[in-house]
Amino acid sequence: MAEPLLSIRGLEVTFRGAGRPVPAVRGIDLDVAADEVLGIVGESGSGKSVTSLAMTGLLPGTAEVRGSIRIGGVEVTGAAPEVLRHMRGRDVGMIFQDPTTSLNPVLPIGRQVTEGQVAHGLLRTAEAPGRAVELLAEVDIPDPAGRALQFPHQFSGGMRQRAVIAMAMAGRPRLIIADEPTTALDVTVQAQVLALLRRRQAATGAAVILITHDLGVIAETADRVAVMYAGKIVEAAPVAEIFARPRHPYTVGLLKSLPRLDQEARRLVPIQGQPPTPGAIPSGCSFHPRCPIGAARERCRSEEPVLRAAGPSGVAACHFTHEVEALLAATPEANAAVSTPRAAPAEPLLVVDGLRVHFPIRRGLLRRQTGLVRAVDGVSLEVRAGETLGLVGESGCGKTTTGRAIMGLIKASGGSITFAGQDITRLDAAGLRAVRRHVQYVFQDPYASLNPIRTVEEIVAEPLHIHGVYDAMGGAGRVARLFDLVGLSRTMLGRYPREFSGGQRQRVGIARALALEPRLLILDEPVAALDVSIQAQTVNLLMDLQAELGLAYLFIAHDLSVVRHISDRVAVMYLGRIVEEGTRDELYARPVHPYTQSLLSAVPVPEPGVSGRRIVLEGDIPNPASPPSGCAFHPRCYRATARCAEEAPAFVPYPGLATRVACHHAGPLTADELPAAPAANEALA
Amino acid sequence: MSASQRPALVAARRVLARKGAFMAASFLALMAIVAFLAPWILPGDPLTQNLRHALEPPSAAFWFGADELGRDILTRVVYGARTSLVTAMGAVTIAGLIGVPIGLVAGFYGGWRDAVLMRLVDVILALPGILFAMALIAVIGRSQLAALVAVGITGIPSFARITRAQVLSLRRRDFVIAVDALGGSASHLMFKTILPNSWSPILVQVVILAAVAILLEAALAFLGVGIPPPTPSWGEMLRTGKSYLYEAPYYAVLPGLVLTLTILSLDTLGRTLATVLEHRQGSTGEPEPEGQRL
């Protein structure tokens, strides 16, 4: 192996704030060779982002860095600011998570892309505009000459991230650090950006460090993987090896807690407990309290394992590596409540018919209405008692607005919503209040949805007080039983939300939603903000609660794997409309709408080498204020014909399946519609 | 970690942990206590004249000297603190009780209520405080009430605007929508969910307006249109003291010093509160150390 481009030895990062010093990175060794993509996986708090910031010397002043980081033979730790600045511009390019905040809103894109080069004296000012156009063309931005003069707000999310990639690559850096580069993007756009990143990497031969929590992205993009936990690398191996035969119990746990598109539905096996906070890392092996192997072992509790060779070319930090294989093979208990399509009860609990929610756009001094955002434009769906309907779509498709309109939080502009046989769109405030007892909402962000100045007991009791049934429903005892139900300890009752982790807060949110014994829960991305292992715990909890309490769920999400895991039926939304709806198994096995097909094909599968053939959709989701004519999907559709641009398709049953679909050319995917070769490899050639 | 402490207590502790704020708060607390207990701890009366001691320099009997009518200056400064304190509390109460509900309703409902209420507030905002106070005094005569009401009314816009801004940003937060989704009534949302989360900037405004009120009261008295004599007032003492600046320089010094320290303390406290509360708001998320959720 050639001399590594990046070499990290014994890196430790400690934050010294007001309180005790907090170790964020606790001694890692890492090598990355030129032309190699190293994936770093870990949950929040594992120290992966801190590591990447340390490499570029971008850590805040409160961070104390020890150890050695050498990039191309130059020591980074303790280097003078001038050396670092030089290095950042020429040797290292960075791609951050959120392209909306990593671009300067007042500079034209073209100038930003070459700004660094000009500042480093690598490019003359006169040549900069021409070079900018070249760079934008290299990242597939259409009309690069025109786009170079535009500002970030005129770019869509995916285009911005391409511009950021162009900027990072402008100086032909030898190392690119990409920190969650696609986390803020939709799945179809993520596929484009990953393919692009891979292609540019191959073209320039740069080394890439890809930091992500998404194992699918890793499997698809990385050559080698390092798994981080509690500030240390616990396992590192080539990508194929780590997915096929992981050697650390934590890696096994991550893989087993992941809902997957490519496997039969099974009960998820979450890693028990919560990830440690850097301020309170367990003694010995930091993973032992959550480990099925080490939890009861004295050695794991007292002695910290070191990274040792494990497998053909990997390393793992575990005292009992040889036992890990058995762990991977072990299947969960047989009585697991796997969601199976139930016999449909006759009466639907919730019927939404032709729901429309339009927001006026007002401009100018007189606030005259100049347009209409058709956030939801004719959505029809049904949820039966005790079943889960998954509502999937990318950001901006109107799925959250649909959920909130059903809840009565946003006024519907048209259509009807019937709950338990009663039309609730025309109810007055008192009537709506009564209905709301039976329909409850769980929010995406557990950090924002709990009132920070109330104890969690007060938060869970609030619905009981609002409806004046606190004493009637058992008062404090009821709240304590709700805590038991969602798996929270009663000792936590008097605490404030800030003292809880994300997964625990989401449990508080669920307990609050259950307080009034509702019949329908609207779950708006309830696990999207949670780490993989916590996500699995929450999904299992939701499925257990459904089985126990006979709840109906409207499960709104963008993650197709999670939706497949939890749903009985699935509806796919695009730009304010449902384009396809069917039973879970049919929809995932035989999607007939081109949008569903491309969505499913865009999901990165956590299995290296599997997902070669993929439909990569062009462009972005259009603005719902000016949707395309006819079928809203036609500008991105590979089956679109002249008819699609003129006539909006009706939402009708598809012959032979229990599926309803809105497409003029609905039908299963044919072999010649898939690209012949994997997009990434094509570019390599 | 401080387990399960009320967020308000945590914030208070953080404010007092700063040296400047601690000293300011101590000074203000001392002033308030002395002013409140004045009749019991001070031997003299602020109104007792004794012309034989007129303009007497500081001595064992008159620690800070005596004024032109032989009254003890220290006693009058302490009683003057009562005047200032009452004016400040009264003005803040008026401004808060009217301004906060205006902002709450305007921000919560929006639409025509917002337009009407906030235009009304703009009208008040256009009134220069001291001129408005003098006009009011011209109508209802010199009294403590006039100064207090004038400052209170001119303080309404700041409370209304700050509260409205808070409501507008909180209204879209998930935890407020959550209560809406539970079926909480408008008053429940406004008074039990939004208002308790809005106290930080309102509290800062209370401190700032208190300083403004004290200063304005002193200014009115200095101009001779404030609280009528013989009631002791710092501004009135400064006004008379300046006539004897050569014969009895100590006359104006003590009231001036106490006034300056009071305003300085309120200002320090206000600024520290703003810094600490803002920081707390920013980190309502995890109790994590920085650098973890990068």
C-alpha cells in the first residue's frame, strides 16, 4: 500500500467548557490512501464530526487536541493558522451537511465556487468566471454560464449541494471531507449527488472521507468503513467485509436495527439502552452496558479493549470477537409482532376525500393575492381501525400538511374529512375539540415538541387537563401508567425535557398522544430525527402499542424502509397528490407508478454491490406554487408523453392489483427502463 | 448535572454567578430593603426642618450633611429611594399589564386585531416620554402619580412589541402546535403555553423600563415639574443641590451618586439577564456539551 495521504495517530479531542472537561474523541488511529473512500459511521455523539473538524483545524478554541494528524506529510495539530489556511484551500476540500447554510447568500454562485482559488492566488481574477462555469459544468449543473451568475436562493437544495461539491473540488484537493453530504437531501436527489460525488472522486483521484449515519450510503459509496462509538473507532474493515461479517457487537447491532427494503419484514432488533453522552462514558469497554455479549462480563466492565486484527483485513476492539458471529446469526424471539396485513374491518375509521389545502401568496403593500400554493391538491385516503397507512413522499410534497389538515391544525380549502362516520371539516370549535380526543399527533422533532419549561409529568398530563378529565381518568396514576406503557421509568416524572435524550423525548411525546386513549395517531416522521438504534426501539414500541391498544396509525415519512416495515398499506405522494396507493407487499414488490419505481430504486441498500441498477431521476421537485401542467411528475418522468403534459391522470384502480394509481402509463417496471450499468461505474470507465 | 431544577432557578443562578450582576443585584436589593424599612432603621424624619443646621457639612449627626432647611441629606436620600422605587414599580406594572396582553393578542390572532392594536401602539411610540409626562402634569398637576402614569404609558409599546415578537416565533414551534392539536383553547395556549415561555425578554424589559422610569422621574423633578416638595426625591435634591454647589458640594453628590449607581446596576442586571437568557434559549435542546451535535 502506498504512503497514506492522511494519517491520524492517537487523536484525542477534549472540550473544556464551563464544567468538567468532556472527551469527544478518545484516541483514534486512521489512515486514508489516495483514491480511497473511507466511510465513518456513528450515531450522534460518537465523535465523527469532531474528528473531521480536527483534521481541518476548524475546532473551536475550547477544544483541546492531542495526537498527530498528518495530511500529505504536513502536521495539522498545532500548525500555524497560515499553514492551516494554505492546507484548507489547496489540499483539503470540505462538503458540509446543509447546503443552505454553507453557501454565502449574497454572493453569486460562480464567484463563490472560485473564491478560494482566487484568494490563494491560484487563479487570476480575470480567469475566475470562466473557470467557475467549467466547474459548474463538471457537477452537471444545466446552463452553467447562466447559473454561475445566480444566487444561492435561486438554486434548489440538490443544486446547491452540487455547487458546494464544485467549490470543494475547485482546487483539485487531494483529500475531500464530506460530513453527512446527503442527509439534508431527498432520496431521489441524494442518489444524484452520491453518483456525482463518486464520479468526481474517480476523475480526480482524491481521497474522500465520508461521514454519515446512513449505512446504505456507506455501502454504496465507501471502499473502507470505520465504525465509531463513544469517541473511539470500534471496528474498521473493507466495506464488503464489514457488512457480511461484522466483528464488533455494535456493528452487528447497527445492522440488525436497520429496517431494510431488500429483506422480508422481521422484527427489528434494537440495541438496548441509550448511546452514552461524552460526559459520562462507561468504564471498560464503552459499549458494554448495551452489549449482548459483554453486559454481564467482568472483563468488559473493567478493561478497555484495543483494536486488534479481526477477519481477513479488518480490525475490531472487542474482547470476544469470536462470539460476534453467533450474534449476527441469532434470530429474534419467534413471537415477535411482525406487522402482517390484517383482515380489513368493514368500517374505515378515517376517510379523507379530495382534500385540498391551498395557501394564498400575498405580495406588495396591499397584500394582494398573487398566487396559490397548492400544498395539498386532492388527496383521498382511508385508514381503518387498527391498521397503519404509510404516507410517503419527498420534502415539499404536502404529506405533513395533509396530516395537520386532518388534525384540524390547518384549515382545509376543500374536500371532506370523515372520522368515525362524522364529517369533521365543518365542525365548530367545540365539536372539533371532542374529535381531537380520538385523534392525536406525534411530532417529528422530539427536541421542539415538548414545552421546555414544564416537567414531563406536566406535559403528559396536559391533554387530560385540557379536556377536564384529569381526575376522571386516574390523575397521577394514569400519567405513571402511561410512562410504564412507553417504557419510561416513573422516577423520571419530575424531570424537564432537556434532561432526556432524543429517543426518550419521543417516548414522552407518544405518552402524551396516548393520554386521552385515542383511536387514531397521526405520526409525522416520528423516527426521522433519531439515531438508527433508537429508531428501531421506537418503531418496535409503536408496533407493540398498536397491537396492545388497537390503534390506527397514519404514518407520515420519507424513509421508504421504515414505512415498509411498519405499514399495512402505503400511499405515495408527489406534489400535493397521491400518485399510488396499495397494500404494502404489492406496492413494494410491484410498483406501477414511475415515481414509486424511481423512489424505490433510489434508496441506498445497506449491502455493498447490490444496488447497481438504478433509475436516477433528473431535476428536483417543482415548486408547488407553479406545478407543471397535466401530470405534475411529467418533467421528471421517463415514460412521459405529450398527453402527460396536457391531461392530469385520474386516480383509479390498477387492473389486477389492489392498487390505485394516477398515471397514464402505469405498469410494472420493464427491464429496458433500468439503466444498463450502474451509474457510478459507468463514470469510472 | 443539576437534576430537575426549575429552568427559572437555573437561569437565576447563572445570572448571579456573574460578578457584575451579583454586585448590581446586591446593591438593588440593599436599596430596596433600606427604602422599605426606612421608618424603622433611621432615627430621623426626612421632613423635620432645623434651620440652625442649614447646609451643615457632614458630621457625626449628619453623615452626609444637612440641606438648606437643615434636613438630614442621608435620610432624604433613603426616603427618595422610596419615591424612585414606587415610580419604577408603578410604571412597569402599568406598561406590563397593558403592553403584554396587547402583544399577546396581536401576535396570537394576527389579522385585523394585530393591525389595530399595533397601530395604536405605534401612536404611543410616537410620544416623546418626557414631553408626554410634562403635558400630563400640566393637565393633572404635579404628583407622583403623573410621573408614574406617564412613564408607564410610554413603556407600553416596548412590552407590546417584545411580547408580540415572542408570540410570533413561539406560535410556530412544535410544542405550541402540540397543545393546539390536543384541543387546548386559545386562552390555554396564550396564558399557559406561550406566555410562560416568553418571560425572558419581558423580564429584561422590566429591568430596562425600571431604569428609564427612575431616570425620568428624576429628570422631571430636576426640571421642577416632578413630585411636589417636601416629599423627598433624588431629582429634586439634585435640583436644589446644584444651587449650593459652591457652598455645599456634598449636597448634590450623594443623591447623584446613588442615582448613578442605581441606573448602572439596573443596566448591568438587564444586560446580564439578556445574555444569559438568550444563551439558555439557544440551548433548550440537549444538555450536551458543545461540540457533540456538530
